[in-house]
Amino acid sequence: MVSLLAPHGMAQLLIPTFVPVSKHRAAFDIDDNFLYSALRKTVKCAKGKEILMDEVGTLSGQRVWEKLTAHYLGAGNIVAEIDKDEAYLRIITPLTQRSGNNRSNRLQLANAISKWETDFKTYVIRLRKPVSARDKLEYFRRFVAGIKEFQHVSAMNSMVKLVTNKRSGTGHVDDFDPDTIIELYKQHAAIVDANNKKEMVGRRGQIVNELRYINQRKEEVELRVES
């Protein structure tokens, strides 16, 4: 739309707060009606047509453009809602389900958790209200569920909680701050990733020999077929 209006000196119509000086009011009204006509020809979506009908009494392209941008790009717009829903789905879907694998040696756990944190921040921003610590921790536990290397992290957290609460005499079994718990998982994930990498490097020679043996057997079979 900017490319359509700018060559004619009409780009200011796309600025909702723009108000012409009195001596340019008549020219502005003509341009404003032209923009309305252009939008009426190009806007095809149902919401856009509804907005156009709302302004049929004013024929103001400026007002239509303001409402269109508010609906599709402003707070609560459809793009933001889709982004929020997709981020929510990513933070509650178990990593094992997303990857189709529950073997840690085929997953980069530390990297996956970092991506989860980014998705969670995106979800909170799009939600436009804070998420409780309890809910954040619940989302994260769903995400790491099924990864056996994390089972003892959860058990360790429970034991520390129990000891802490006994010492305080409160009798309540409360979780630590979610970020503290997630940090424990991240630290353990880094260790698991490093061990998996070390194991793969150690097995490199074995893998090479196995591939060499397979290729050798394949060549023998091909020779037999040719003979």
C-alpha cells in the first residue's frame, strides 16, 4: 500500500494520527476517499469487508487502514493469537513426542531446554499476562517427561524439598523457584550431552569397521550375482 500511495505524496494517509492543515483539508479528503476505494477493491477477507462497511458513511480510507492494522497487527491480533497457540503447544508437548525418540543420545537436551525457554517467553508475551510459577513448572515437567536421564533430577529435587521443609518446620512440601529447578535440569542436560558426544567419539572406530564390513559383504554379493 505504501508503494501505491508514496509516489502521489499520499503516504501520510497510512498514519492514523495524521491531520492535515485546514488549507489542505479538501485535497486530503479526496485522497482519503481514493484510499477507501482502493481498499474496497483489494481487501477480500471477511473482517476487512466488515470494517469497510463500518466506514461506508465516512468513506475514510485512513480510518479503514487504522482498523485493519489494529486487527491484524495490534494486540490480540490473529497473527499474535496463532503465535501464542503454537508456542503453548510447543511448551506442553513432551520432547520425546516432538522428536519421536526417547533416547537421550539422539537428542541435544541442553539445546532443547533453551528452545523451550524461548517458546515459554513467547507464550507469556503473547498471553499478555503473567504465568504462575506452579503452571510454568507444570509445563516444563510435561516437556521433559519420559526422558529417563532426568528421573533422578526430579528425585533429587523432591529429597531436597523434604529436608528443607523439615528443617523449617513448616510441614509444607513446596517447590523451589521454577527457574532454579529448570537450571538443575539444564546442568544435568549439559552433562548428558557431553557424555553422549564422548561415547559417540569413542565408538567412531567401531562404526567405521561395521560400515566397512557391510560394504565388503555387499561387494561379495554383487560379484556372486555377476558370476
